[in-house]
Amino acid sequence: MIVLTDEQAIVVNRLLTCILLNETYRLSDVEDALVWTAPENRQILCPFDSLWSRNLAEEIVRLIRQPG
């Protein structure tokens, strides 16, 4: 189960709404959402998590923007 704070839930809700409506959104919101929804059994965050999340977020955005 993923547990988000109210602030995190608002960001994720806004992000998903923007994606579904094909509206502009911040890449940092995608990065944050990826970190927030990472496996909860992780005890130590790897120093490369931020870079990994950013690269994955950029790839997701690139794929979403690709013409069908």
C-alpha cells in the first residue's frame, strides 16, 4: 500500500489529471511522484535515486508525447 501525505496526493492528482487531459505539467512533479511511489520496503535511498527518477520521468514524457 502506498501512503501519501495530503500535499503529495494533491500533486499526484494534479499530475495525473494534466497527463490525462494532455495539459502542461512539471517534470519535477513526475520525478517526485516516482520517488513517493517507490517500494515502501526500501530502507536506504540510493544516491542515484534522484537521477534514476529524473531519467525515467523524461522517458515517460518522451513516450507520452510520441505520435501514436
